[in-house]
Amino acid sequence: MPLQNGHSRLCLSLRVSGRDCQDADGNAESKIPEIAKDHADRLLSDTTPPNQKRISRIGCPSFYSRRLCIRNRQNSRWGFTIARLIYAPGRTRDCTWNCEVKMCEVKMKAFRIWICTFAVLLSACSANGADSKRKIIIDQDAAGPAGSDQQAILLLVQSPQTEVLGITVVTGDAWLTEEVAHTLRTLELIGRTDIPVVPGAEYPLVRTKEETERWEQQYGAVVWLGAWTPRGYHAPRDLGAMPEGMPTTKPANEDAAHFLVRMVRKYPHEVTIYEGGPMTNLALAITIDPEFASLAKELVFMGASLNPQTDDPEFVNAPRHEFNLWFDPEAAHIVLRAPWKTIVCTPVDISLKTRMSMDLINKVKAGTTPVARYIGTYARLYGTYNYLWDELASAAWLDPSLITKKETRYMDVNLDRGAGYGETLTWSDSDKPKRDVQPVEIQVDLDTERFYKMFVNLLTAETPKR
Ligand SMILES: [Ca+2]
């Protein structure tokens, strides 16, 4: 958190939320204010520039809030920094702290900055839980029960950081109708039926199953075809197996695209769009409302494949092939060209570095909460381990420090109807095309052990109430 030189006084306000924390026995953690205080003190001491001193502190009862005022007499420029620490869920020893920093630098007289300071503190003191949570819509090809799609949803729902505005569903790994049913049932089992499940696109914008079969005859078989995979194929409106039971709740009476548009217009620049499946719903939202992307806070998605180091047959001869982008290339093209403020990508390359092993499943299975029982009952390994595809995109959004290396590239999808149809295209600054392409923050490497700990902690924790 850089503080600017030349400030005559800097005010730094920290807010630490300790709700929904548990100790090792699952009880509410009573020491959170102390832990929060320690972290606040550490952050403040880490960021206090030289030649400045702490002159005041303010605490608030509902959370730990501190203000640090530091004085520097060099000139009349003012800097104002607000930092908010959010307590991650799970057991105390495994706590991770996220720091959101907003910084603005203004030239103004002393009384104005003090008014600004007190306004922010007042706002912080009066904020309730929902106000301080990070708003997110989960767009997902939500096959189930358990599996990467549902587990990624659960990580986001289980975090006390989040306010999940809704789960919009799209055909991909399975058909829309069965995905909606699995998602409704998941939410019933964990007691979160307040989260709307919103049906979206049943088919990609352009690609069809029949055309894809002809493409395969010419260019070779595709390993994973999602809902169209021959083994276990069934008609679009059939449910398939529902071992977790049939839902009794109903999906929202609105389509995903309009829901997405309505939410970003209701909360402009506040809503993160999480994409764990093909981008059909997002493309439709952009088509309906060209301001959709710019009104969202950011796009976070699992998808794309660059240069995966693997002998996995899905990628060994087709390193640029990735299911989510491939299944609806035209949608991905529309979405990746839209004017998002930020795009964050969890590609195949980094997901292949993760392992959902039996050991990990057993750790979740040892939990006693409804979520732990659900995962423990329905999680299955395909071989000796699964990759944690979408789960990593969820976890890295909750705690970006899980990502230890990232890079920026420009990204699009190959729309030529030949052998490369649907494959990932990327460029660097030096060779990107003249046409509009957006920079994408691509995750390259991660702290796997911390990721696994977070995975277990969230999926064994009590589900946060609405
Ligand atoms: Ca998915």
C-alpha cells in the first residue's frame, strides 16, 4: 500500500470484520477483535512512511476500526487511504487476511479532509453485514451433484465475504434443465434457498451438436463435449440421475441475461461476474444491454488454455482447446471484446496444477455441516484425482494472494470454422492486433497448500446465513 511522499497529513482508516469466524471446535471465535487489532496494527506499522507519526485512533464497537493520522509538514498535498481487512472463514490458525485498498490523492484544505475522514468512518460504523459484502453473480454450467461446478458455487456461497446475488445457469457440462435442478437441490440441502437460481441459455449462440459431430469426423474427436458427450447422453429436458433428491423449490421466473442486466444496473460497478461455464448468458446480456460489461465491477472466469504442461489426453494434442470457450466460441468472442474494467482468467494451465485427491475429500468428509455431508456423499474421483477447475477461480477471487504468479495477455477466440474453431487466441502487448482486444489478467501459479486448506475450511464451515 504505497503512501505518497509530500503529504502534510495522511489519514488511514482500517476496518476489520470478524463475523462468522470459528475456532477449532466450530464455536464462534471470541478473540476475533484481538486478532483483528493485531492485523490492523501490523498493517499500519508496515505502511507508515518515515517522518510521520501516529497521533490518534478510533475504535468502533461492531467491528474493529482504526484511524491512523500521520503528520508531515513538507507541503499542502493530502493523501487519503482507506484499507479494509476482511476476515476469511475457517479455523483461526488458518486465517488469511485480504486487504482491499482504495487510494485517492487530492489537494484540499485541512478541514475538508477531516470531513472526508469522519464521513468514511461514520459510513464504516453504520455499515451492516450485507453492505460490506462483495456482491457476485455466479454464472455456471452447474452439473451435479458435487463436482467442480457445484463445489465452485459452494466455495463462493460459503464465504462470509460474499453476497451471492444469484446463480445464473447455462448449458455446458450438462444440460440447462438438470443443472438448474442440481443447483436448486444444493441450495436446499445447505439452507440457502434465498439465493435465486436463474435459468439461462439452453444452447450455444451458433455451435450445434450436429455440426460438431461433422467437425469431429473431419478434424478428430473432442475428449469432453459436456452435455453432448455420448456416454450418458440424454435429451435436453430430461433430468438424468438426481441421487441427492429432487428439489421442491423453483427457479426464478426471469431469464439469466435479464437478471444479469438488472443486477448490474441496480448495483452499478459493484457486482463481480463469475463465469464458470460457457459464456452464452453473458454474451446475451451484453447484446441486450451494451453497457452491461462496463457497469459490472469485473469479470472473473475459468476458461482458456495457453500452453498447459500435461500429458492429459484432452490437451496433449490440442493445447489451445478449452471446453468453456470452445463450447460457445461466438459468445466468448463477444464477452472477451466487451469493455470490462477488469478481466481475470483461471486457465487450464494453472488448474492442471491442482489435485482433488481422496485425502482432500476425506478431510471435507470429516466435517459435520450440511455442505461437508453433501460433498462427502457425492464427490467422485475420475481416476486417482480430479482437477479443481472452477474451484480455483472461486478461491482466487476470495483470496487473490493464493496466486503467486500472474501475467497480462490479450485474449480472444478463434472463430474460423476450420480445425482451430473455438481455440484460445492470445497476444502480448507487442504483437496484439489493431482491433479491440482486452487485457486479461491470467493466473500462472499458485500456493496449492493454502488453496487446499481454504477449500477444506470453507466446505466444512457452517453456511453463512443470508
Ligand atoms: Ca463449470
